[in-house]
Amino acid sequence: MTQPGLIVVISAPSGAGKLTLLTKVREACRDLSSTVSATTRPKRQGEVDGKHYHFLDRSEFERRVAVGEFAEWAEVHGNLYGTLRSELDRCLRSGHDVLLELDVQGMRNLRRLYPDAVTIFLMPPSLEELERRLRKRGTDGAAEIALRLRNAQEEMLARNEFDYIIVNEVVERAAGDMIAIMRAEHCRSHRVAPI
């Protein structure tokens, strides 16, 4: 009997190393499904609509919210982000674990609909390291970095709402921790199919 997949939510402050971590986890766990989130933020260089995000204008995004097309959505840094229910359903039907990258608000909203979702908060080793990482990537100006650092402090206050916390100091170790969490969750007694 096939064991149902998990919904795994990972949240992290901007610059905590989530993309690098998830790249390592996806390399090790080839059967993970990921939804393509929708957003109102502008496309960055090299991003492709439908692959990196579903890029929507604000009025279209709000129309879809009003008719219940989102499993979760939130406003972050002045832009709307959300998971379309059709995307989540597509991934769940695959029978694989579904990995969702959500902010704290998104995790809270999704957990109302999916209380068994496994939630993980990714922490930077320190605020100083977080600032260094944000400056190193070179995509934001000083004002945007300051805003992201303020938001990071607020997001980190919510870390105890998550099932697990991983400190991303060494990415290989953090990836190993995340993989171990997913394996352990599959072994929980209420998830294992009866014989």
C-alpha cells in the first residue's frame, strides 16, 4: 500500500540560505514535488513565468483570492504571494511529498486547511551573517536590506510556531537535518498504513 505524501512547509527570512538548502535537499530527494507560487512582484532577470512563479498583476491576484483559488496567500515586502489550490492538488495527486516555500503568514494560513502539514523554520546563524548574505547577493539596495533585516527579526519571533527549527550554518548539515525530519515524519505511527 502506498503511503500518502507529506506537505512540508519551509519558511525562512530573506537571505537565510533557503534556496541553497532546498537545492541540496532536492538533489538528495528526487521524488519531491514543488508547487509554482503566484506573485505580483516583477520578474527578475532570468525568471520564467510558470516555472519560477506565476506572475500576476495585483487585480488578477485579488480576483483569484476572492473566488477561493488560493490555498494560502500573504503580502510580503509590498507584494502578494500565494499557492494556488490547483498547484497543490496537482502535486498531492502525484503521491510524492510536496515542498512549499512559504513565509510565516503563509504557513499559518495553510496550516488552517492542512493541520498535518510538517512545518520547518530555517534560521540564519546570526543577524550579522544574515546581513552579510543579503549584501553579498547584490540584488537589493541599502534601504531594501534594512527592511529585510527588520522583517527577519519579526519572522524569527514566530519560529516556535513551527514543528522544527534548523539553523543554516553549514548547508550540507542543514540539508541532512531537513531530510532526517521528512524521514522521521513518514515513520510517525498515524502516517503508517495498517498491514
